[in-house]
Amino acid sequence: MTTLTPQEFEDQLRSGAKNLRTVLARKLLSHAIEISGNAKANFTGDDLPRTKTGNRIWVKTGNSGYMVGPRAITGNLRASIEGTLVKQGSEISAVITAGKSTPIVYAAALEFGYPERNLLPRLYIGRAFEEQKPLIEPDLSDLLRLALFRDA
């Protein structure tokens, strides 16, 4: 294993900073898109029974509940989920949003729950992130290793 002095470490980071940011942005965007796709896949079908006139009967079923679903009834919330990059100064972040481009007032209530309305958290984005997390950490570790030891 190669050892670096603090000055060598700083020099290595500075010399590869621009390329490192570009590669980091690509990797973060790739993961953000994957997470948003997984979040969309967490939605379940509309399994609510109907009356003879076609109205939904709101009952508890297996397709929605704590960390299950939510149901894709209109498809608006699922369609609003997106993964993007946000740059603030020199910092780059991957951001997954739901209900931002098309305002959907119940997006946060379905993700985090709404105890006053007896609505349990579905964590459709949170579960997608947890599913992707084991792939993100090695990617970022490899990127850091490449930045520090690219000549080794």
C-alpha cells in the first residue's frame, strides 16, 4: 500500500480535482437515476375494490401500508419522481425528488407518513436508496482510490 505525506495527499487531490468532479458527477447522476427508477418500481397496482358505479372503496389491502406501496392510482406521483444533480459552489449533490416539477401535495405524506391522518410511511424513495446504497459506497471508494493512487 502506498503512503502519502499530507502535502502529497493535497497535491494529488488538487491535480485531479477537475477530472475527479466530472467523474463524481457522472457517478452521482447514475446512482440518482437508478434510485428514482427503483422508487418508481416500489409503487404497487391499484387494488382497491370498486362499487358498481366505479368509485373506489377505501379499505386496507396488502398493496399499501408501512413500507409497502404506495398504490399507483393516477400515476402522477410516480411520474414526478426524478433524480438530478445540484451544484452549489464547488459542491455536487445528487437529489431525488417527488412532486417537485409537478407539485403533488401528498408526496411527503406518503414518503414519511402522516400520523394525524393515520397514514403510515411508505418510504418509496427511502427504500430505493437503501437498495442502492451497497453500490454507492464502493463506487465512491473506488473513485477516491483512483484520485489518490492513479499513478500507482
